[in-house]
Amino acid sequence: MLKTIITLMRGEAAAAEEAFADRHALALLDQQIRDGAAALAEARKALAVAIAGDRAEEGVIAAAEARIRDLEARVMAALEVGDDGLAEEGAAAIAGLEADRSAAADSRRLFAAEIGRLKAHVADAEARLARLDRGRRTARAAEAVRTLRRGRIEAPSLHRATLREAETTLERLRSRQRHVADAEAALDGLERETGPDAVAARMAAAGHGSRPSATANDVIARLRRRMAGDPPAGL
């Protein structure tokens, strides 16, 4: 039983970890790409140091060869005049310079191998980072679209409304506005039918009191009677 409980707890912890990673996948990807870019920058620095070291050793070799040529000419001149002591000193100096040249050549071979390895590493990292950056932009665009469609496939966020919810709210608002407009129109009709002016007009039409000023309908009716040849009212 205890083993089952421990296994279940481990399973729930793993599921929670995966769910957390899924929710924050874009932020996680951003940070991972930043870490990769920082590592690439360090690799570039190492490559630059290796190239600088190789050039320094190249300079050592060139300088040694120039001094060797100069000393060789001087040693031969000393030998020609029989100055064996100076000739031996020059020869010893030449041997030391040749040793320095050999050591610098060995360093250059090491630098060449390191530079080749670093260049391949930097080129690979640059290509992978470029692919990751393109993928990140695509994933960010897809995430924006998924956020818009959230609620149709995934459970909606507790803190953000979906477009479907906004559409439902708008329809509810419009329905309430239509209801209010209909009620106001009905109230206006009742006021026209039962208001003081309407009562006075009906009483005037029945002969109780003077008629109010002619309305547009009265004018139209009078003109229609004139067109029909009826005598004007009151004649």
C-alpha cells in the first residue's frame, strides 16, 4: 500500500511538472535560447583567443626566422676570417632560435586543431540558434491564435474571457437594449393615446370645445377634398 501511495505521489508530481512546463513553455523556450546564445558568445570568445594565439605564434616564427637568417650570415662571415669564438656564439644563438621556432610551430599545430574544432562548434550553434529563433516566432504566433480559439478545444482561462464569451455578452446586451427600446416605444404610444393633448383632440372632434391647430393630416385631407371638387369645409 505504501509503495502504491509513493508511486501515485510521484506520478502526480511528474504530471504537475509537465503541466507547469506546458503552461510556461514559451517563457521556458525564451530562457533556453538566451542560455544558448550566451554559450555561443563564450565559444566565439574562445575562438577569438585561439586565433589571436595562433597569430602570435606565427609572429614568433617569422621573427625567429629573420634573426636566424641574420645570424647565419654573421656566423659565416666570422668563419671566413677565422673568428671561431664569435662563430660559435652565433651558432648557439641560432640553435636557441631554432628551438623557439620549433616550439612555436608545435603551438600553431595545436591552435589549428583547436580553431578548427571551435569554428565547427560555433557554426553548428549559430545554425541551431537560428532554427530555434524561427521556431520560437512560429510558436509565438501559433500560441496567439490558440489563445484566441481557447474555449473551443481547451478549458478557458480563469482570468481571461474568450471571444465566445464576449459575443454572448454582446448579444445579451443588445437583447436588453431592444427590450428597453420596445418598452419606451410602447410607453410613447400610450402617452400619445391617453395624454392630455390626445384627450383634448378627441373632445374637440366630438364638438366639445374649440379644435386645436390644424395638423398635417388635416391639411392633407383638406387638399384631397379640394382636388375632388368638394366645397371647402364651413361653406
